[in-house]
Amino acid sequence: MTACFNRFSYCLKYIRVILLLALIICGFAVSASVTGSCQELRVGGPISWWPIGYVNEQTDQAEGVSFELLEYIGEQLNLPIWVAPPLPWKRVLKMVEVGQLDVVSGAYKTEQRSALFQYSAPYYRNEIRVFVHKDRPFVFEKLEHLKGRVGLKPLGGSYGQAFDSFVAENKSSFVSVAAHKATFEVNVLRPLIEGLADYFVLDYQDGLLFLQKSGLQDEFIALPHPVAVLDVHLLLSRHSWCASLLAEINQVIALAKRNGILANIIAGYSR
């Protein structure tokens, strides 16, 4: 009876969280529709992508290069920044697509996304690397060298048009897994240790941090040749009241590059 009650209480708490989020989003949507203008930037984004955007484990607050840049953008445009609670990546993209949120704090450019969102000027550049067990390295200089091997990649992850096209053409060779901090060791590292997969693909700095946190940084290496070198952008909704701010946001990003603000933000996350 107690176990049943506990499960019921847990469900009620979960429902309350969902309802609260829905009310918050609806409240902001109503406010914007009444005024007919952009009153604040409602932001969603990745929650475990070092150093772009992640949730601080001590404070439960969103941190990273993207969020500091957005705070600077808000200051320059005199707009408050509201950060949504942590949400699944695909849900964030959908909410920005339909205008329930205004901005995705960081993403790579793809043809599919370009049709749905507006892209800001780039504010960061990332290397995507192939990680392997130290005892089973292989030569990797081009995507064709991955053929005949089993690879793991983050669920919903996109690493540029060339890589995405390669994955689509070789679906049987790739497994998409949840690759955040809570599941990284089980979903990514364990299959490589047991020989069930040959490699995983991840942002270089992100991969190193995950390995360090798992305590297995000495068991895996990143192959030297990058899969891709990609720019990171803000994604703006085409269907929110803030959609018209793209040019102004790009001007602030350009200013942050010229005056050293962006370089200082990035330097704060150097490891």
C-alpha cells in the first residue's frame, strides 16, 4: 500500500512540474501576443554540452559560453533573458520551431534546420572527433574509413551535412544512444570496452570531459583527424515576436568579437 502511495505521489509531483512548465510557457506566449512585440528572449538549449551549455550540478543553473553570450546580448538590447527548465533536445527544437521559445542557445547548421530556423552569426567553433578504446585504434582520415565498423553517436546529434549524409547512407553501422552525463558510461563506454562497438563520435572537449568524469580517461583516446570542424550558432524561431531581432543579435555578436567580450567568455571555460 505504501509503495503504491509513493508511486502515486511521485506521479503527482511529475504532473505538477509539467503543468507548471506549460503555464509558464503559455503565460509568456500570452504576454507577447498582447503587446505584439518582443518583451524578452525565452531560451532553451543543450543541458550537457561543454562548454556551450550545461546545467551546473551544484546550483542547477544553466551555464556555458552560450548563456553568458545571451546575457550580454540581453544587456545590449535591453531585453530580459528567461531560460527554460532543462528539457529534452528534440523538445527544445520543436518549441523554438513553433514559437513557444525564441532561441536555441547553441546548435550546428544543417540543411533541415535552415528551413525551420534562423541562424545567428557563429560564436564558437568545435572539433568533432572519433573516440576509441586505447587497445583498438584504427586509421581514420576520412568518413569512408568508418565503413565496416559499428559506431555510437548521441541521440538527435548532428555533426554537419557531410557526416549526417554518411550516417543516413550507412544506418546499419550506427547506433544512436542517450549520451548525457547520467548514461554515458553505460550507453557509450561499456559497449566499447566489451567490443560491442568500435568507436563513438562526440565533440572533442565534451568527450574529454565525459571521460574524465567517468574516471576512464586513460582507457580511451581521440583519433587525431577530426570528423568535422563546425561553427556553433544561436537558432532563432521564425514564429515568435523576437524573430525580427536577428540582425540586431548579429550586431551584438560582432561587437562581442571586436571588444574581446566573447574571447573572455570562452577563455573562462578553457581547460
